Amino acid sequence: ALCPSSSSSFNAALAFSHQHVVKVRPSQHAFDRRLEILPRSNNIITPINYSRRKSLALASPSDDTETTDTSSSSSTLKQDIYNVATLIGAQALLVPIAVFIAQFSNLPNIGLGSQFQIGSVAIVDGLRWTLPLFGVAGLLRIVEPYSNALKDVTKATQRSVLSVLGSTRRPFFALLVSCILGAVAGIGEEWLFRGVFQQLLTDKFGSSSISLAVSGLVFGLLHAVTPVYALLAGAASVFFGYLYNISHNLAVPMITHAVYDVFALMWAHWSVTGLEQEERDAILLDYQGAPVLSTNTYKEGHLNVSDDDDEDDSPKVYNS
């Protein structure tokens, strides 16, 4: 599904959308610094092991700088595309899950609701309801300098954006990815959580208030990168559920969710890629936040340079 530089004004977008489980890439400088300051260790809890051959390759510059830069740039773009494709695929799975549950539960129109319709009224309403979200985002930006909790949300969001869109500013690539992710998150999450889950809760308890509260709680817990991140996600769920209740058209919260995510992701990408390289490295190397699958992200003291050249260099899972 998820924030300008040093602010949380758009942090809720990724809380609305997703947690990222992707590969991230600190810079060469960050690797060199870590290799210099971290003690050698053979601790069995070390999540990532590097062979001496690989560590020397990282620490020593190549003789052919131009060739290395070109190869690195190509590899980075390929990794970004892979990360994006993985995330889109994971988000897209919400749709068949929603359809399956809806058919199993005999919900009308496979969970979309009997009044689902994408027309001019739904589009206008969907766009109009993004305004309160942007207003709350602006307030969070003002408050954030005084709140460490909001700063943690910002770091988690920036890390996710760097992981998915990369650290290089690529406006057209970022816009394309943001539009796809926004649409997939808006459709998939609203279909499953509002069209199916919230409706099932309403049918069971006979109360829209209870269904809003329960679905919001579950949605927030599923996005519990940090406590405040979970709170923002839960509040967003209640807001989207409210839109569904008053419009009776699931297309309205779908459009609101998708459009907000597109703008939020673009703003986050533009802001975080404007930071200095060392600042971006600090964000990626700060392990607190969203879990990652990476050979390049590690906790302080967990980098191990192995003496065994035959050591397995494959990525290891490390949940922070």
C-alpha cells in the first residue's frame, strides 16, 4: 500500500498499503564503514555471513571504475524491478482471496456489494475524500519534530520506499510504480477488508460500529511496523470503512485509497531521494522497522566476515 523528507505527512500511505519484504542496498561507503568498525564474530545468531572474498571485493575499489558503475546501475535497476514485481504480486493476491471468501460466504457480487459502480459520481466522491487525508498528513508533518514516535514512522516509511523504488531519483519509473501499487492496494485491500471482512462482521453483529472497530483493529495489527504505524493504519481502515457505509459503493473507498497512495508514494520517493547518501544509508542500516529479506541489511554487531571461502553467500531471512 506504504512522507516527505523528515516528516510523516504521508506516512499513513504505506500503513494503508503494505509492509515490505524486499532487498535493500546500503551504499559502498556504508559497507566499508561497517567492515571497518564491526568486530569479527562467529556467533551462531548472526543472520548474514559473508565470505572473505566477498568482503574484500566490497572493501576494495575496482580498477575499472566506469565498468563497475555501469554494472552496478544495471544491477540496481533490475533489483528495483524485481522488488516492485514481488510487492505487486503479493498485493494482487488479496483479490482472489477476497473473491474466494465472498463466494464461500455467499456475499453479493463476489464481495463488491450490490451497489458497486464505477461512474462519475464515485470518481468525484473518491477524489473529494482524499482531502481529509491530506489535511491529517499536513498536521502530522507539523507535529512530527516534537514526536519521536512519528519520527520512527517516517524512518520505517522511508526505508520501505527506498527498498521498493530505490535510492536513485527516477520520476517516470516512480510514477509508474506508484500508480500500479496504488491501484493494486486500493482495489485489493478495500475489496478484502471493507467489501468482505467488514461486511461479514456487520452481518454477524448487526452493527456497523462494531464492524468498523474490529476491522480497523485487525487492519492496524497487520500493519504494526511500529505502534504509531499500526494506529495510523487502523484509523485509515475506519475512515475507508466509513466511506463504504455512507456511500454503499465500494468504488468510493477504492478510489480514495488508490489516489492517496499514488501521491503519497511519489512524494515519499521524491523526498527521500533528496537526502544525502549518508542519511539514506543510516535509514537502510537502521534495522528497527519493517522486516526485510536482504543480504545488505543487518543489526549492529551482526556482520560476520567468515574465513571460509566456501561459505554459503545466499540471502538469509532476518526479521528485525
